[in-house]
Amino acid sequence: MTQRFRENWVRPALFFGNNPISLAGGAITSAAGVTMIGYWLVELFGRPNDNPYLGIIFFLILPAVFVLGLLLIPVGVFFRRRKLQQEGQVPAEFPKIDLNDRMFRHGLDIVLVATIVNLLVVSMASYRGAAYMDSPQFCGSSCHVMHPEYSAYKVSAHSHVDCVACHIGSGAESYFKAKVNGTKQLIEVSFNRYPKPIPSPVMNLRPAREICEGCHTPAKFVGEKLLVKSTFADDEKNTETQSVVLLHLGGIDSLSHLTGIHGVHLGHIEYIATDPTRTAIPWVERTYTDGSKTAFATSSLKGVAPQGERRVMDCIDCHNRAAHTMQTAEDALNRAMAEGAISPELPWVHKQGLALLKADYKTEDEARQKIPEGLTQFYRNDHPEILAQHPDLVKSAGAGLVQVFTTNAFPDMKVTWGTHPNHIGHMSYPGCFRCHDGDHVAQNGKSLTQDCAVCHNLLAVDEAKPKVLADLGIQPGVK
């Protein structure tokens, strides 16, 4: 068997492989392989490089070049064999392989070692390439159209969760669908035919049971949450007030009782939305524990259910921007001032900062330049003494405003304040009032509740140093 393999395969392969195409393929494969291995060693023992395009080169392009070189070897063999056949120059007996020849044995050893190395390199490159394409760095940095989503992701509470954990399911089918969809998006970007802004993929997300509940257990939601929100006025002193809200989160307790916000909405509720963002919800049906059902519809429907997807409510119907929250200008500025990124000690900084944030900028670079300049110019013209006494505060406030803008508004992608509504709460967007608006009425005359106390208790509303915080030992304004 060894003799036949040597005469029928090894000797012809070595003979026909002596051609420019096969030799070039071997050289390309060797160069790509050595380069990839060198980069992997540097990455393993040296400092990792955060440049996403290096990842594309070393995890995607070079492996493809490596495989291309391997394919050129049999291609060259095929063409040389066909050419020699046409010319009638194929030898009746190929040159003998003499294993007693030390040089030939060394050459054969090199070929065998190279083959093993090539298999290892292809395997590793395939694994690293697939892993890199699943990384947040690849998803967010290598494709400029995802800049808004990636910027919001990096400052979100889910910044430690990989994109694929929510956007791609497990198994070969989900992986295949994701790569097909990614190829489609790549073509759209290549021909500049992608939408601006990129729409939220609410229709394509997997059920929350497969996403959210992988980390969050409904049975552990039970409890209350104290929310303290600071707001600054547009007066000279940026007067700070706090609103204190006790949220009845609730959930599913150990006796399977549904309580509070999460408990009620984790019951079986179905609804029909009439817009892609699921903001307009004119019809809701709730199934109670005894199996009975009640449908609530807006007066505009006149008792007829609308056309559209009938969906069972889950986490993402309210937490629709869990990892990509774009705040309103007011909320973002108030938060930055409460955290000290923008000093409330600067007079009129809230009013002037809000005006600068809401100004029209054509590009992000223009905003980076004009926002700090505008703030500095304001103090130079109206309050030169402040600029003279606190230049560092003015400078840091300008940088803070830029940070607020560049993590929430993206002119290049037509993402501005309010482009992506957040369904949590009901202060900045309809949110809860999509259903709890007083217009969703059942046939028996019962309407979806608007009782505020069902979901929360307002312990203080826009109060300066609320007493309830002092009673709890919380000092507002102390960082």
C-alpha cells in the first residue's frame, strides 16, 4: 500500500507541483502563516492592540490569503498536468523517490511538518476569526455605521455583555442567520444604501426568556427600589432639587404570586402595536390566573382589533434600550452635573449648556469644537470674572458637555435627541402611557389603571434637600 501511494500520488504530486503557480501558492501560504503566528505571539506575550482594523487584517484577511495560497498549489498542479498531457510529455514513469537520499528525506520531513503546521494554522485562524467577528470591538468599531450604538453600549450597564449574547442565539442555525444578515449589511454599507439612523432591531430580537433571563431571574425581582433624581434649574445658581421615588419593582415571589411592576407585566399580556418602534399600542389583552381574558382597546378602534403582530409582552417591551440608551439632553446634562463632570458652581452653566447641546451641528467634529468654544465665549463675554477665577472648571465643563453630546447625539448618522425613544418610565417618552393612558377601555367599561401608587410612591418632587433623604441619612449633593 505504501509503495502504491508513493508511486501513484507522492511522485506525481512532486513532479507536477514543480510549477510557478504552486510555488507561488506555497510562498504566499508560508508568508501569511508566519505573519499570523508572529502577530498571535505578540498579542499573547505583548500589549494587545485595540485597533479594530488590525483584527480584520490578522483574523479575517490574512487567514483568507493563507487558504488562497493553499488552494493555488493544487490549481498549479492541475494546469501543469493538463498542459503536459496536451503536449504528450507526461512521463510513463515519474522520477523515483529515493528515501535513501538524505536530502530528499529532509525535504519530505519539511513537507510533512509544513502540512501539520498549516492544518494547525488554518484551525486556529478559523477559530480566532470567528471569535473576533463575535466581539463587541468588531461589531462596534470596525463598522462606522454602528458608532451610535457602540458609543451608548460602552457607557451602559450591559457594557460587559458581548453583543452576540443578545443579538445572536445559540446553535448553528442562529449563527448562519446572523452571518447571512451580516453579509447583507456589509453589501448595504459597501454601496452606501444603509438607513440613517440605523433602526432598532425590535422585530429581530430573540424573546427575553432567551436573552434577559439568562442573567436576570424573575423570581429574584421581588422588592422595592429607591430612586433619587437630581434636576438643575436654568437660573444663575443652577438650583438643584431632588425627586425621590419608591419604585414597586415586585416580581414573582416564592409562592408564585405576581406583585409590583415586574410581577404584573410578567403575567400573560398580549398586545398589538401599529408602528415599528412599538410606541403606538392601541390594543391589549390580559389573561388572568383563572384563565379568563379581558381585552382593552382605544376608542379609535371602536371594538375592532387592529391588524399587526400579536405579541406576548416581555422584558424588552419596556427595557427596549437596555444596552443602547440614548438620553434626552435634559436628563444627560442633569446627570453629568449631579456626578460632578460639569460643575454646578459655574453660574448659568445648565441653561447655557443645554442651549449648546441642542444647537445644530453638521458633524461630531464640529460639535467637539464649537461646544467648548461656545461655553468659553459665553463666560468671556458675560462673566469674565468667572473665566478668570475658574478657567479649569470652564474647561472641564466644556469637555463634560462634549462627552454628553458624543454619547447621545450623532449627526453623521442622523441620530439626535429623541431619535430612539426609551419606553422605561413616562417622563421623556410615552413609555408606560402607551397603555396606561386612560383610553384603553374594556367592553365592561373597565380601563387600564392610571393609579400612580400601583407602580411607585412619590416621596418628594423637585424639592431642595428633601427631608426624606435626611431621614434616610442620604445627603444630596455630597459626592
